[in-house]
Amino acid sequence: MHRRICSTKTVLRILLLIIVLNIIFFGLSRLFISQCQSSSFHRLINLSQFRLEQNGDYWIYHQFIVPLTNKLANETITLTTHGTYLDLGNLEWLLMRWSDPISMAVYVKADNFEATLNRLRDIKYCSGYGYIFDQWVSVQLVFNDKQVPNNLRALINKQEKEFACHLSNQAEESNNNIPPKHEQNDYPMSLLKNVARLNAKTYFVLATELDVLPTMQLAKNFLKLAKLYKPAQPWRTVYCVPIVPYFEPKEPEKRSDLVTLVANYMNQANVFYSLKPEDRDQLKTLRNWLNSSTSDDKIGIYRVSKSSDYCATYISTNSYEPLYDQRLIESPYIDNGFRHQVLTGLNFDFVVLNGTFMTRRRAVWSNESELSSETLTIDKASQKAHILELIKFNSLTLWPRYR
């Protein structure tokens, strides 16, 4: 009897052990499957992040470089810009002044693809601005459909940490360090401007060129103003930032620097009167605008009007400003004068800011808001019809209709 009871207990123990082992095995199996599914899911996510989009005769590789910082949309401003690898030398100068998001569209040709990658790696690994670049800069690549590299996806996994900075520096020194100013027909500028803007994640954007430098803390100081100022037309308002020319020996970083430089310039009669009359008028106007501001760390409002004077570039709301017209890729209808006419036709308000400005490097005095000479050769009737068409379609699509 005792032996039978012991035998029963042994069987029960064996059964219990089998049950426990089955539970453990089942749990481990579920965990393994879950991990595999999770890994596959993440791989699918990574695959979906490879955004290659066709746009007419061009292919766009969105977010080729993704920034590490992701501030909330209302906490900063995205500077949107464009260029080719020849313009990227100006990006380092820009990173000195702008520690906020930058969305940049880069046009790449087949014969400069490697040079473009090396220039970006040089900024990331070899310059003193690599940390800022990693934190803030997103890069989108734009290719002609006949010049797309065979395997763009392979670039994601390409090892870059062994990038030879000394070889890059030698190649840079062998070239002219001052990049040529691109003509409008060199690449589809309107497309690149739109690509940069559509990849911006913030409420406000500042569209500009790579060779233009902002004042220090522009984004921070503007947002202080934006929290207090209530525009009459929130969706139809742009905030104009004047562009001033390059001054030797260095670009002014703040308002007080510019005041001193302009005063010195005005006091040199022989230099001042050697300028063209329109350039002298612009300089006088700039002096009046400078006198309206009193602090280096504040941005105020100089005036609000329907005139686009002082509006060489501007801060705008990303969702409500018209995109650039891409139908005429080689059209000169992309200069400031044309753009201002479209905004005026859409009843935009131009809020001219003081206390801040942009500096164009290696530039000469010029009226930024006037039409280019190339545009002036276009048939006036065709230009007017084109502007009226843009105004019509943008008025239908940009804002809800109110009664």
C-alpha cells in the first residue's frame, strides 16, 4: 500500500513537472515569436522611411539625412534653403548663426554625386559644426530622372566613420572656395524650394539662400514677438526681414554692429557718392529703419502695410503661404518681385521687422524687391496673366471661405 502511494506521488510529480516545462516552453516560444515580429515590424518601418518620390522629370530622396532634434512645431522656426554641393561651403557659415532646424534641398548630378556626399561628410565629421549639423539639419536630395544612382538605399548602411578628413581638405583646397552664383536655369529652383519647405515640421518657416546669414538668436527673438503680436490676418501675413550687403572685414552679427557699420559707410562721402542714386537711396532708407530699433535682443515691428518694401526675405506660416510654381521649371518668374505680386494679389499683409536682418555674403548694394533684368524682358501680358492665374488658384485652395 505504501509503495502504491509513493508511485502515485511520483507520477503526479512527473506530470506537474511536464506541465511546468510546457508552460515555460510556451512562454518562451511566444516571447521569441513576439521579438521576431517586433524586429520584422521595425525593419518594415525602416523600409517605409526610405521616401523616394517622383516629381515630373525629377526624383526626390526625402530625409536623406534626418536631424536628431525634434522640437515641437511652435518652439522654433525652420530655415528652408537649397543649392548644390558647390554651395555647401556656405552651410558652415550658416551653422554659426542658426542653431535651429534647417531643411535643405540639394540638387545632385551624376558627375558630382560623390562630391556631394563627401562635402556633407566633411561638414559632419571634419568641421567644428558637426554637432549642430547632426542636431538640426535635414537634407533632401533631388535628381534628374536620367541621373539617379543605381542603389540609393545602400547609402544608408555605408560606413562613414573612416571618412578621411585630410583628403577632403586637400580636395577642397584644390578648388575655388568661393562657389559661383547659380543662374536660375542651372537647376529647378522652384522645385527645390518646395521640397525644402514641405519637409519642414514647424509652424513658421524662413525661406532663404545659403549665402545669406541671419542675426544671432533670430528664431528665439521672433517667437517672443509672435506670442504677443496678433496680426489682423494670421493666415495672410508674412514677416519681412531686410537683407543688407556684405561689409568688410566681417558680417555684422547684431543690430548694434550694423548701426556702426552703416554710420561709418555714410560718413565716407567719396564712397557714398560713388554709388548709384538708387543705391544711395537704399542706404538712406536702411539708416531710417535701423534708427527705429533700440535693442539687440528684441525684435519689434517697423510697420505693417500692403507694400513689399524691405521684404527681401520673410518668415511665413508654412501651411498657408503659396508654394512656388513648378510648371515652368526654367522660368524667371521666381524672383522676389514676382513673388511679391502674387502675395499682394492674395491680400497679404507685409509686417516689416526691426531689430533683425539678414546679411548677404560677398554681395553688392542692390534693391532686393525689384524684378530682375531677365524677368523684365518677358512679355508683360504673359507675365500678368501668369500672376493672375496663380492668385486665382491659390485663393481657392489655401484658406477656407468665410461668409
